[in-house]
Amino acid sequence: MEKPVKWVKNRFKKDVLEESILADFNVDEIADVYNFQKTHSSFTRTPLNKLDALAEYLQVKEIFVKDESLRFGLNAFKVLGGIYAIAKYIANKINIPISELSFDKLKSEEVKSQLGDLTFISATDGNHGRGVAWAARELGYKSVIYMPKGSSEQRLQAIRNEGAVAEIQDVNYDETVRICAQLAEQNGWVMVQDTAWEGYEEIPLWIMQGYSGMAQEIVEQLKSYKSTPTHLFLQAGVGSFAAGIAGYFLQVYGEKAPKIVVVEPNQADCYYQSFSSLEGTREFVTGDMATEMAGLACGEPNTKAFELLRAYAIGSFSCDDLITGLGMRVYGNPLGNDARVISGESGAVTLGLVYYLKKFNPDKQIIDELGLDENSSIVLISTEGDTDEKNYRKIVWDGALSYTE
């Protein structure tokens, strides 16, 4: 059997922190982002669970997991980006700093009368689109959401339940993004996408900063544990989430920042391919990208995210779907007094990877390059819950995606 995990060390990593790369994630600016997010009446901090029994079992010092299934009642973290990007767009239109605005202020008739009708459009596997649709509906605007080929019907219905016009297309994620961009231009709609390309970088940056609000929460929660992380494992699709979290951690911890590890599905491993290239250029993955990790099935790195992760990630793992199946079951069946986490296909791959590396991986070189040992304090983020309940049960209950040595 072919190994379910491939690793590439990032040969292009910088030895010093450059403010030009990290400036957009400075602590003061992200504080403004987070303070705005907290103005919504449904806002609550999601838990950072410390899995002591699992850490002992895997012979590491600490394992922390941020459970994003509890974010705004939407079962995933993505709303943090959509809610801030839409708010920032409106704030710029009415020429008021986001630091002086609240969610209720943006919903006011005074603001609505200045802007008139707006329609927000986005491409998504499900979680991001639902967040955009939810934020648009909450603020009294319309949304149009397109999903790539193979998307879950349950995720489609969840988006429609937020009031969006939503359809599944017969093309992959990146092609769906291009369809949405064309429709936005034709109709005067506002594109809210977390991937960036030349000429479209402002809104993706705001989405990344929205994700950084979660990083601020994690840092605050780690302080309550009196813990300093050594490893930060981050899922990457286009890389916006990974860069948003990593950028804030680098700003806070500086030269003592944890090792940043990028984790991708092997059917959409554009960062793995990029770090493997001779010059470390952005490499694209095409085709259907048929992975169970639908939220990570993206083949073209976000330009801004790629700049940051190329500069500061230690490397990238390309993982078979078996690895996320492993993580889903470990999360759902905790040891001792560890918290149980319901983690979906895109949420569990990082834990599945850590478990595989410590229990099954025969390649000592990888462990040595990561420095993964009894002194390691590991931070993971379960980015979604069971957003496709039928598929979750198929994997966790029925044993699909089971890994055996």
C-alpha cells in the first residue's frame, strides 16, 4: 500500500520575520476585527480543549484543539471571514472606520438608505458560502452562492436555508470561482471570495483578517493554560485560513512562534506541489480534486496567503483521505477525560496526521525535521463539525476511510 502521507520541507522559508509580509495581521488591527465580530448578539468564544490523555498516549507534552463546530451556530469557522469582509466593504462605502461600527449599526435604516440593494456572490464547498449567506441575510442583503461539482446536498440546503440563491455547478472549485467572478462583473454584484488573484486582493485580505480573530481567541486561551505552543498544524485549501492564523501567531510570538505546518488533501495539494517545485512558485492542481475533504478541494493558492506561508511554513503534508477518517474517529472517541469533538472531513485531518506520525509513521526523518517529541505543545483547529451528517456517520460509525498498517 502506498504511504497515505507525503511530506516536503519548505526550502524557501525565511529565517527572519519581515514586517512587509506580516503587517496586515498586526495585533492592533486584528483587535479591531475581533471587537467588531463580538458585536453580534450570537457571538461566543469557541472552546480550546486540552487533550491531556491523548497527549500522553502520543508521547507529546500537550495537544490543544479549537472546536469551531460551535461558531455562531453554523457548525464551522468560515463565517468569521465572511462577516468581517462584508462589514468592511460596507464600512468603506459609508466612510466610517470599522472600529466605530457595530453589527446593529450596519443593520440600521440609516446605513441601508445610503447603500441601497446589494447582492453578494461567492463560490464555496459549503461552509464559506453559508457564512456569506448568513451575514448577508443578517444585514438585509441578497446573496448568490455557487458550489463545485460533487458538493454535498445537505450543505447546499443549509445555504439555501440562509436565504441565498444557491446551485451546484458541473465544474471544480476554481472554475466555479471564475463563474462567480464573471457574474459579479456582469451584474454589479460584490464578490466575497477567500482566494485572491491579481486585481482581486482586498476582500480576500479582509476574509483572512476575519479568520485572524480566531487566532486572537486561541492566543488568549493559551495564556490561561500558561502554555507556549511549539507546533501549529493548519489545513490549507487556497491557504487563506492557514495564513490568517499563522500571520497573527507570528506577530504575537515573533522569533518564538510555533512551527507552522501546512496540511492538505493529496487530491488538491497545491502548497505541497509549490514547495516541491524548483523555485517555490505557485503550482496549480486541476481536475475534479475528488477528496472527502471538500472544504480543502482547492487547486490555486491565494497569492497573499502563498507569500506568507512560503516565507514561514516549515513545510507541507499531502494526505490521503484515510488520514482525515482516522482523525474524525479519534476526535469522536476520546481517551480518559478528554473532550469529545465532532469534527468533519476538513476539520479532522490535522489530528489524523499527528496521530499517524506518532503511531504509524516509520520515517524518523520527518519526525526529526518537525521536532515532534515529548516537549511538543501542539495546536490544532477542528474547522468544522458534521456539516454533512450522512457522510460523517458513514466514516465514523460505518468505518469508511479506515487506515490499517
